[in-house]
Amino acid sequence: LRLLEAVAHVGGRACTRPFASGLAEMGAHWIHGPSPENPVFRLASRYGLLGPEAAREENQQAEAGGHPPPPCVTYGSSGRVLSSHTVGKAHELFNTLLDSARAFQGAEVLPAASVGQYLRAEITRRLPALAGSKEDTQQLWLAILATCFKLECCISGTHSMDLVALEPFGEYVSLPGLDCTFPGGYSSLADHMLSALPEGTVLLNKAVRTIRWQGSFREEGDNARDFPVQVECKDGDTFLADHVIITVPLGFLKEHHQDFFQPPLPKRKAEAIQHLGFGTNNKIFLEFEQPFWEPQQQLLEVVWEDDSPLEESSDNLEAKWFKKLIGFVVLQPPEQHGHVLCGFIAGKESEYMETLSDAEVLSTMTRVLRMLTGNPCLPAPRSVLRSQWHSAPYTRGSYSYVAVGSSGDDIDVLSQPLPEDPKDPRPLQLLFAGEATHRTFYSTTHGALLSGWREAERLLQLLEA
């Protein structure tokens, strides 16, 4: 057994780094749906990695739907705190429409191809009755709804909800439970899982160049046995195998599958890789000397008051990239983290942010926060740290979604092992796991974990036959 990691840490997109006086999750942030049905929650509980709140039964039964904590304060771009009543009503409308978008699964006739198109048509139809006829009230509702769209882009890992297919949208399953974090960092889970493996099993900084399959490879000096698969690494090392479980992100496969596999993947699998969506969702961590927010606040939501989901957004990323920011989660508790905000931003704006220097991001965030709070003297953050998942060469984005032109069937095709012929004398040469291969839990760590267990079980059944 060998586990090859392309980079210097295990866990892939679950990656914890020190920041301020605590830890920052560069990738996976929460356990989404921490309840007994969630294998990540079960493992974390068994290892004793969670705080007492996560174990409370009422928290395990709460329906959070994969969303961050409820907004405690919403700042408008005019430098005022917006009415919680208006914000709540607009959120309520959006969530109602989002729920209705999940009802088209299996429908033969669709009102629109994408979730975004459907939501906009429904907002146009319903808004006048809900927001009243006053133009400024309608505009405020539209601005809040625009933030809801941006939040959903972060959750779906897409640039625009116009890219997310409507019909399969309801296949994604949200588990019950109030989303929780790891006090010792998400990486503590991978560390505990790996501690059971024999020393030398995990090889870091061991990027793979090519996986040759359907071959006949022998160890030097040993002609007694041949192997169907040869894994060639970028440093020249090679490994021979009967079975390889491939867990590289879909973003990497999109760019490299033609050269990564020899012979190339079957046409059906290559098409599934191209059809499925894979976008970017990044974080910007800001450390402050003192908080400017109230102790109980969990989320500082941002609304650009001239925004509307019914209008085309500007392509001028240089001037407007920061307007895709949905707001900042307050890292709790401050005794552990210091005074830290974590901003979320998705899509092409997020990818543009990766091209800027730390100093440019810090300066822009300072300017934005001063404008939102109406305080031109608000002290600048002490330090900044951000993720750059699109630039990461072995990831090329954050996580998958079912794009317009694809369906859950593509996820199933991607997850099928090779060779395709079940009667092949050398079965299960290539097995595929990772969040993008789980039809109902794509984009989540529990989906990734379950997909790995699925492929392990497939191998066990073969070996026990």
C-alpha cells in the first residue's frame, strides 16, 4: 500500500495553517451536517476531535442546509447597518425560491436550464407583491438578493448560478446538524486517520506525471510477476500496482486527463469530466488588533446597494472584484483565534484576487471595511492570509457542481472503475474517488470520505471473492 501526495501535506483540500493566535482553514471549513449519518462527524467524534457543542443532540438535529451562521449584522455599501427585518424577508424569499428550485429533479419540462435563470424569473414575478411599489424599497430587496446569489455561488463553488443545472439541483442531499468546526483544525482528522498506517506508507511531494494501465510491467530483476499499472512520478520514481485509487480533484483532471492516463480514458469518462462543473471559492482571513464588531456577531454580511441579480454584472474584475465578497465569518472563540474575520469570495473575481499581492488584498479589504462601517479611521487589519485554490497546480479550483449540460449520470460515469469490461482478467486497475464522484454529496468532505470507502469496499470484495 502506497499513498502518494503531490504536495507537502496530507488531506488535499482539507488544509489547516497557523494564523494570528490560532488556526486558519484554507480549504474545508465546517463539517456540513454534523449528525450520526455523516461519516466525518462519526470519525471526528470517535477520535475526540470536536468541542462539546457539536455533541449536543439538538445541534445534531438542526437543519442548517449547508449555510453559514445566520447573519447577525448586514452592512450596506452606503456605510449603514441595514434593517434586519428587510434583510430577513429578502433572505426568506430567496430560500423559498431555492427550495422550489430543488423540486424539478426528474421533470421532463423545465422552466429554465439553470438555477440562476429560474431564480431570476421567479424574483421578477414575485418581488413587486413582496417589496411594495416604492422603487428604493425594491432596489434594496434586489441588492440583498444579489448577495444571496453570491453566497449560493460560494456554496456551489461556481462563478454564476447560471452555470448550475436546474434539473439535477435537487439531487444534492443536505444532512441535518448545525455546521461545526474542528477546534484543532480540519487537518487533525487526516492526521488521526493516517496514524493507523505503517510507517513509510505515505509519500509527500510525490506528484504523479502519468498512470499507465492495461499494460504488463515487471519489477527489475523479477520476471515472475507482471502488473497491469505503472505510476510514474515527476521525480522519476515509478510504482507498479494491480490497483490504483485516483483521488485527484476534478479541476486537475479537466486540464490533464488526456496526458495523465496512458492509454487515454474512454470517451464517455472523458466527456463526463468535461461536462461537470468545477469552480473556485476562496477565503480571505484578516487579523485585527481589536474587534470593531459586537462579541455575539457571527457573520458580517455585505450588501452593495446598487446591485441587482436581474442585471448583468461588470466584467471589469480589476475595478469590481471585491464586490463578489459575501461578507465575513467571525472566527470563534476569540480566545483561541484572536480577532479574525474570514471573508468568502467565489468565481472569476475570486480567481482574479489570487493574482494580486497580499498588500493589494489587504489595502482593498481595509478600504471596503471602512466604507461599509462608515468609519474612515477604522484601523487596517494587522495581517492577511488567503487561499489560492485556482492557482494550485494539482487542484485548479475548489470543488465540483453539476453544470448546465451535465447531470448526476456524469458523476456516476466518473466514479466507475476501469477497465469497463467486467470480465477483464485484470479488473479494477483504475478506481476513482473524491468529492466529484459522489452523486448526492459532491463538494463535501463527507462525500469524499464515502467515495474512498466505496472504492476500498470494491477492492475488498474482489480480493475476498
